[in-house]
Amino acid sequence: MELSSLSDRAGFSLGSSFRSRRSLASRIVAAALVPAIVLGSGVPAVAAGNTLTLTTLDRNGKKVTVTANAVNLSTNSTYSVKSNKPKKLPKGSYAVLASVKDGSSTTLGVRTVKVSGASKTTVDARKGKKVAVGLSPSPAGEGLDGDTVAQICVRTTSLRHVVEGSDWNRSLYVIPNSSKTYAFAALRTWADGSGLPGSTQYAVMYTTTGVPTNPSRTIKQSSLATVDVTARRGPSGGNLSDFVAQPTGRSCGSHIYRNLVGSEAAYRTKVKVTAGKWDFRAGSSGSAKDGSSYNIGGYTATRTVVAGKSYNLNFFRSAWGPSTRLPVVLNGRISYSLNDMFADPGFPRDSAEVGDKATATLTFGGKTVKTVKDKGWDPYGTALEYKVKKAGWYKLTNTASRHYPEITFPAGMLSPKTSVTYRFKAKPNTWVTAPVYAITMLPTGLDLNNRAKPGSSTNVQLKLPRLKGEPDAKLGKNSKVKTVTAKASFDGGKTWRSVKVKKVSGVWTAQVTNPPSGAVSLRARVTDTTGGYTDVTIIRAYAIG
């Protein structure tokens, strides 16, 4: 199983998640990928005599003051506890998670304590065992920075409660605890951050039930999977791309965040990881006119990898266009989101980045019955809604352009404008996905900057997915495809010429003879035997260079 084939399926794109774009765009990574410990609500009454006194000692035996978290193992409620002073708590059994720091070390510990009356417990950093994660043979490469992050997790609660520490610029220790109530995880990364050709990044982890007496491990490189990661340039509105490998689906250590690559140029690098389930995420950020930086989007590929196997991931490919989300009819109302018009063809379900404006029109019987505009930065996104009064043919057109006032788009950015038209039948009082196809265009054979050679021929794959638009919108049978046609423009969409379309290995493919310079815009139409069709246009789909 190779990820190169899987990545063409609908991945999870962050773009569609950020409808409140102005307030969220600059904080996507921190907010989306590092969940916070959730404080409990509905706290039971605290009896006057029920207190917990937590004593914390550093590795020299000196009493220090820290703020710990006490998790009620019955209710999941979490309380902030300042050490070395009594804290009133409801009666019950608690997991007390603490991080004790001194000038050169961090020690993580957890204690189980029953609070009834005046209760006490101690986290003594002198009992900590050093955390060290190594590879055999050792990672090879220049400029590799190593960093270990460890977590102790509470396993018996439905919410995620952890204490976390890193060995960045200090030593890292954990206090052993054999209780199966807890789990331990350590993630070690070695990365040069460049993504230069020939570079290799590493992310290895292990987990245990309980906190082990020996928290150090040496992992054999032969047990790792290799992921070849390619991140191209061209369609992104940002000037920096980063890459993160995050473990997920683990008993402990899920979503530990460590950046492996950050580059203004396109990159191709190998990432070696331990077997298991991972979130591989490519993000983008742009420079604002005031000098600040905004995270503007990206997407995540969740994959389960096997030791010794190799995989491929491709991000920021060319021809960003309308997503695979089709119009739906919900209880007789046509509904369509205007804000998913710039999807990477490898992750076609949602827009790859935030920042667009659009105008959608709906016509019936040759007359416009609804027009909706998104002028950009609508905090809730924009949708066209129309109650179907008469059954018949409807035509919905959405035209969008990239729009992010705070940042400066890169010169020559690809896919600045797109449009889509759907012609489909609708009738009152129905719950259906529009009986049309989506169109995803994927130019092949391009370089890392999404350029084709002057005068060469480019095959553009035209994929025709048809996915359920909403849980309540019945998909129905796919209509038979009657024709698939395509056109190319070499002057930004002013004039168009037809290009040959044929099936290659079962995939509709447009064959474009490229101009000597500039960029190629693409247009494709799929018509079914009922008379319905979808027509998609992408301006500056790929470059010539």
C-alpha cells in the first residue's frame, strides 16, 4: 500500500475548518493541533475538611513551588493545585500530574491520592529516571537537531489529561509509577529543518502502560518506515511551508507537536518514523504587510505505516480548484458553500488555504433566481440557499478569487481564480446530493515549482468523483458519463483552444501542448446522458519554466 495512491483520496484540509478566518488564521497550528487540558464543570461541593497538600522537591531535594493538575478519576474534573499549600477539593480519588523544574532539568511525575480530610502527597524529583531515546545506527546527516518530548497520561478518563516536558536545553526525567491508570510516551526527533535534497528527518516514539523504571530506549532503524515527502511551490498564497509528523491514535503521546521542516523553497525530503498511525501535516504561512506572519492553511494526511515499508506524500500540487463538495437539496432547499474553491487535487475535499471571495448565481428557466456574494472574511462562511418552487433544470455558477488583504501574495502565484458551473435537476421536498460530478484536475510531470518544460506535452488527469454532500442528502445512482471535454488557455483565460481528451489507464486525461512561456489555464466539462453537466475553470493552473 503506497501513500502516493492514497493521497489522491479526500484528505483532511484545514482550509474549510476556519470559517472565522480573521481571528483564527494566525493561530491554526496551536489551536488545532495541541488540545489543552479541559477543566471540569459541574464541580461537586467541597467539604470544609477535604484538602490536598502537594509537596514538590527538585533534584537537589529543595522544596520548590509548582502548579500541578489534580484530575478526579471519577468525574474527570480537573483542578489547579499550587504545591506546598493546602487545596480544598471534593472527596475522591485523584491523579496529580506535576512538572518540577530546576536550572538544568525537568522531572515529570504522577501520584494517585485519595482526598478525604487532610490528605498529602509528594512528588520528589530525585526519584526521576533519565529519558533518552536513541537510534541504531545513529542518524546520519549534517545539522540535525535532536529533541525529546515525554508525556505522562491518565488512561482511565474520557478526557485527555497529560503532563509534558522536553529535553531541549535541559535534561528530562520521569518518576516511575507502575499503576496501569497511567501511560508514558516519548517522542524523539532529529531534523535539520531544511528539506534539502538528500536530507532525512526522523521521528521515533514508544509508549508504555505505566511509567517505566527505565524510560530510555534505543530503536533500530530497520524498524522504521520511510515517507518520501514532497512539498511544491506555486499555488500557495504563503511564502513558507512547514512539515510536521504527529503520532495519533496512541494510548499516550498523540498530537505531540514537533516541526521537522520549515522552508521558503520547494522541498523533497525523507522522513523516517516508527510504525503506527501518524498525522503528516503540511502547513503554509504568509508575510503580512506589517511584518507579522499568518498561518493561512494546510492539510493533514493521516496514515498508518508499517516497519520497513516506503510511502509517498505530495503537498501543494498545481491546479487548485473547486472541491469535491457538490450542491445538495435539503428538504427542497438548494444549498451550496461558496468557500471551497481552492482545493489541492491530492486533497480535494476542502480548500487548502483560507482567503477568498466569491459570487454565486442560481438560474432557473433562463432567469436568475438567487445571487450571493462573499466579499471576503465572512466570519461564518457564505452559502447559497434557495427553496425549490418548481421542479426542473437549475444552473449554479460560483466564481472565486484569492483574497487575503493582510498578506502579500507571492509574485506569479498559481490558481488565483477559479469557477464552476453545475447544471442539475431539482424538485421540491427532496433530500439529495445534486446528480452531477465534481471535476478534479491533476497535471502530471511537473517540477517542484509546478512548471512544465516549454513546448512539452502535459497530461492532465481529469478525475470525476461524486461524493455524498451531507449525511441527509441521498447520493443516488451516478448518471452515465456522455462526454468529457477540455480546453487550455495561454493568455490567462482570454482565449481558449480545445485539447484532446482520452482515457489513460482508466482515467480521463487531457493532453496539453505547452506554450514557450507563461502559464496554462485549464477548463474541463463532464456531461452526463441526462443533460446535466459540470464545468470547471482554473486560471494559471500550472506554469511554464
